[in-house]
Amino acid sequence: MGKQATVTAKIPAELKGRLARLGVNVSGMIREALEREVKRVERERLRELAEEAGEILQKIPAEELVQVVREGREER
């Protein structure tokens, strides 16, 4: 896992008590939730970038795109 950092959060005491009574691994739960959120935000940003790229590509004539692809293939 490599180096780790400590993250601190304040939660209501009642919630902490309920989590303890239920035997919830809070550290593991928080780690998993943070990993899910990072993946969700990364996917959203990639989607936004793909949309921007699509808008840019729509401005380029199809014939020009075809020519660039063919030239790229010929260089290989």
C-alpha cells in the first residue's frame, strides 16, 4: 500500500457509539468510501474531457480527420 496519511473527521458521538456496537471497521469503511469517490470524480472528469474533445473534433472536417488517420497509418 505504500506510505499512508492520517485523515481526521469529527462525527457525532452517538454515531461513533452505534458504529462501535455494530463492530464496523470505520477505518476500512472510510478508506473504501474515499477510493470510490476518487474513482467517481476521475470518471466524471474523463467524461467531461471526452465531451470537450468531441466538440473540438466536430469542428474539424471529416475529410481532414480521415487524411490524418491515413497518414498516421502509413508512417507505421
